[in-house]
Amino acid sequence: MIRPFSDGFALSLGVGIAVLLSANLPAATARKKSSKPAPISQAARDAAAARVSSYLEASSTMGFDQPQAMVPIFERLARLASGEAPAPVHILHFGDSHTAADEWTGGMRYFLQQKFGNGGSGYSLAGHPFAGYRRFGTHHGATTGWAADGLRGGEGDGYFGLGGVSIYTRRAGQSVFIEADCSQVGVYYLQMPGGGQLELFDNDQLVKQFSTDGDIQAAMLPYRTSPGQHHLKLLTLQNRPVRLLGWSTDRDSGITYESLGINGAEASIMFRWKDTMVASYLQQRDPALIVLAYGSNEASDPNWTGESYQAMFSALLKRLRADCPAATILVLGPTDRMIRTRAGVVPVQGIDRIIEAQRLACAENGCAFWNAKARMGGTGSIRDWMIAGLGQGDYVHFTAPGYDRLAEVLFGDIMRLYDQFLKVRTPVSTPISDGQSSQSN
């Protein structure tokens, strides 16, 4: 079931934030006075909520850098909405912990599926590869005999699949499952020498038995079933190695918004994934839009200069473009971030350097760029989001209502561009009579 949203995305939510630190009280002072954080008054929350609203209103005309880069995804959406091309339109969203929580991405999924139809949950990781992993709209899990590889450090051989994470076992009788509303299923696994056999069950009925043995390569088992809710399970049959990468659970039409986040990840992690495998799976998924949402972790990483990060990020965009040339690429810059020091809570200075490097890389490669930090209010605005109950006390992450609000803002900005596209597209697609010409402004 889709995660419910708060009515009107109200900003003055008090649930669960009475224990957050007062934004105006230095950490050292707070420790001296009491071991418990000072509560935030309703008046302070209301005032902060008003400031957040004013930030969003003031930045509402900022829009995108390279908005013309969004035209291909808009064309796919228009064809989907008109019924001209009803097949599912896939959106892949890669990122760090802001993505892994599936709060922001869950909001985008909700809004897009409300407007263009529910295409299913799309691609998700197999089992439960790390603490906190979740995908709204599905239920999933695994037995205890699996181990995960890849993740934040990217350790391993790089055969991690689309999400940068694999799970593996050498034991018979181990299983993973997913529950989802779908009619088309894909089982993503690594084919490798000596690989074991698997059974696929659909609502407790055995439907497939297959081997993962063979020359090493990216593999996917397709399976079509009846529309509706399904409990899908994979079971290992031998004490031989099996490595699983993920599932895809799609419906026959609509939008999928696929969250592929790893806690603590930086954009450069994608270079540790085997490119031949990523390219193969990207081509199978045929995404209309690839979203990259990195930068919060890089901002405090001393190994990056503006120049080195721009070069890396540009190379990443080029690789994705080569792997999936038909896809639109949208980069979401990092949100505002602050850090506690002995001098109090101060902005993380590296954020602006990363934002500028991403912006320049997008300009170089013809990709759309959305400046999340500027859109939410700029330097220091995360303090007001936190006081208003929209940000967490670490001055990095957001609460569920905060991620909902970010999704509302991003979706609104995209749809304004989409509406402008439709105004231009309509006369262009109108048939032209003999002897007449068409001109659009």
C-alpha cells in the first residue's frame, strides 16, 4: 500500500519532534544544563514553518538548468497519458541515504502514479540486504542464510546489478520473497560457473525451476503472471553458490519509480559496479528517466576538489549516456546540510563546491539539474526545516513529512515544465494540410 501523506503536507507537525535540540541552543550548553534536549515550542515550530513556506515561494521560479534535457521523458509521459504508448514508463532513481529511505522517492512515486497510472513497484533489491532497507508498496524478506556484498564500500567483484548490492548463499533451503501487485516479473541473478538451482513460486505454486550455472554474465529470468497481488518466492535447492541481485515487478501500464539508494554512498560508487552488467540491465529496463541524487556525503569528504569531482561526475554522466542513450538524465543537487561543532551548528562548506561541480558536469553533458539546496531555502535553511518538524536533528536528513514536502516541490516543478512542453507539442503534432506550413513559438 502506498504510504499515506499528511493532509496538505502541513508544516506545523509536532509528532516526534519534542525531543529535538533547540536550534538556538549550542550543543555544549545543552549538555551542561540537562541530558535531555530542550523541547521546541509550538510558536517556534509555527514561525519556522512560515519561513520554510516563504523560502519555497521565493525560489519557485528558479526551475531547472538545461530544462530542454527533459523533453524525451516528457514525450514518453505524453504518449503514456494519451494511450499511444501504454507500456510502463520506468524511472530509476540512484542516490545515498535520502534515496535509500524511500521517503522522497516514495513521494515522487505516489504523485507520478496518481497522474500517469501505477506501473507497479519496478526494480527492487532481493531480500533484505541492509538494515533499514524498504520499498513502499511491497513487502519483502529472506531467510538468515544470505550475506550481502557491495553496499557503501563497493567491496567485491563488482557484479552487484542495478542497485549496487547483491546477496549470496551456498546453502540449500534458503529463500527470498517479495509481495507486490504485478503481472510481469523479472528475477535478476548472476550466472556463474558452478551456480546452483532455484525454484520460483507464485502464491505458493511452483512455476519455474532453473539453474544459475554457466559462463559468468548478467542474467534475468522473465515470468508473466495474471494481474493482481502476488507472493513470489525463490528457493535454493543445492549446497552450491547462488547470487541474487533483485526483482522487477511491473504492471502492464503506468509509471514505475524505482528507488536505488545506499546509505552513505557517493556518486563514485557506481564506478565499482561492473559496467557490462549495469549496461545490460539498464537496456533491459529501458528507463525513460535516470535520476542521480548524490552529494551530501561528498561535501564532507576531503578527497574531493571541485575540479576532481566535476571530472568524476562528468565521466559518470557519459557512462550512463553511453549505456542508455535514450534516457533523460536528471541530477538533484544535495540539500542543505549543517554540522555540530564546539562553536555551535554551522553550515557544511563543501556543499556549494559539490553543487557547482555537478551543475557544470550537467551543462557539459546536456543533463537537467535541479538545485535542491537553493530550492529549499539556501544555506542554513535546514535549521528551519528541522524546527518546523520537517528535518531531523542531525541537520542532514528529513522527517517523513519533510521528504513528502520535497517530493511535492520537485513534482510541481517537473509538471510545470511538462505543461509548457505540452503547449509546444500540441501544434507540432497537428497534421499539416497541403500547401501549409506550421510554426511554433
